[in-house]
Amino acid sequence: MEQTADPQTACPVTPVVDMVFSRWTTPILWSLHHHGRQRFVELERRLTSITPKVLTQRLRQLERDGLVARTYHAEVPPRVEYEITALGAGLGPLFAQLATWADANLPEVERARESYDARPAPARQASTDTGRAR
Amino acid sequence: MEQTADPQTACPVTPVVDMVFSRWTTPILWSLHHHGRQRFVELERRLTSITPKVLTQRLRQLERDGLVARTYHAEVPPRVEYEITALGAGLGPLFAQLATWADANLPEVERARESYDARPAPARQASTDTGRAR
DNA sequence: CTGCATCCCTTATGATACTG
DNA sequence: CAGTATCATAAGGGATGCAG
């Protein structure tokens, strides 16, 4: 949530991006997708460094969006389990493609960064169109 | 950018997500992808509501990551053009799949939200596993 | 036109401590 | 165990104004 106005108008995929790729949501979905139904603590441990507060927030959001299902067991020590819904599982192929792209192209991204950082910054000006890309 | 520590460890796609799906980057890439090479002002106009400062920041980041190429023409009124690189263009299929998912599932997400918001919130507890999803 | 420098403020996020 | 409440902090983003 939280788009001031309309990055959306220029780009039809913004709503999905905001929902699926906001901070922590990807690791959470990934974890639930690959390790199946898990309790709160399990998630907390797997996503080392997340605080319970934030984890709760994100899980609530995902539950509201229908990507994650929450099951509350009113036992002595309370037990709550989270799992991916069918809707959420439909994102699987997308994640897979994302991973594929990463494997194939992250190295080049890394090189681009080094190359960029190497330039003193003044050199970045005045690049007469040397016809690159496309 | 900016992951304090390691949402990454739990999820291999986090680096890509941070790079491609941080705020405004999706609309920018989308615009460059669909309308081709554009000048700074054109982008600014298309992404109504973005400020030049932020647009510059994002473009720099994308340039550094090698997804966007910048061409500076040292003319009387300066002219700068941005375009997608081959690397950036490789994200096309991914965006397409994202759009497809959106078309197919956003309505259901919307329904999930309404349904969730309808519940008084106390009712959200004690849901004996009514075997949902998966 | 392009875009950097400043200042300011909202918001998100993290650390900590405490209940059912 | 599974959260919630409170507080503190920092980052992101917007609004100028000015320079190449």
C-alpha cells in the first residue's frame, strides 16, 4: 500500500508490484512456498532479522490480499499456522522466472555497476550517441 | 536498495526485486519499454506526479545497474535521452507475465480484501481449520 | 532543459518491553 | 507461542532555488 497518486496510471503492473514486492513480502511468500505451512516462529527464524512486529504486519497484509491463509488453533500454547493460498501459489511461475533472470543476468548487472562506479563521474557527461542498445 | 541484512538469505530473488521493483522503477522501465527512447521531460510528463529529483535518482540507479542507457547531447538547450538497454529489455517477458497475472487475479485479490475488511476483526480469531487453500 | 543542493517532513522500520 | 504497544530513528520523498 501507499502510492501517493499514480505511478499506476503509467504502468498497469504497479498494483501487483506494490502488493507482491513490497519489503519482506517476497521472502515470506518464498518461504511459505518452499517449506509449506509454517508457524509464526518458524517464519521468524527463517527470516532472520525480521522483528515480530513487522512480520505480523506483513502477514496481515498478505492475508488480506488473499495470498496467505492463517489458521488459529486455540490450544494451551497458542498455535498459528500460515500457508500459501491457491491465489498466492499462482505467483510461483513468476518467481521462477524472476530467479531465472537473476541467474542469467545478475553478473552482468554487477559488471555494469563496477563499470559505472569506476567512471570519475565527470566522464559521465558528453557521451556523443555511440549508438548503443536496441 | 537498502536491505539491512538478509531477507536475501531466505530468498534468492531479493536482489532482483530490490533492483527492479523499487519505487518508480517499474513505471519508468515500462514507459521506456513501450514508448522507446525519451527525453527527461517526456518521462517527467508521462509519470505525472514524480518530481525531477526523484526521477533523476531513479534514472541514475537504473543506469548504474545497466538497465537504462543515458545519452547526453551537449547542445544549446541541453538534451538528454534515455532508453532501455538490451539487459533491461530482457525484463520484458517478466513484465508481461506480471501483467497477465494481474489481469487474471486482481479481481480475486479485490474480493479477498473486501471479505477481509468485512470481518469485524474479532471474528478473525479461532478459525478451526476449515481446510482452505492448497 | 537538465539536474544538483538544501531543507523539511511524513512514513516506514527497528528495538524493546509487556500481555493473553 | 503469538502477538501488541510504545518509543526512537532513519530513510524516502516533496518543495524550493540555483547552476551548467
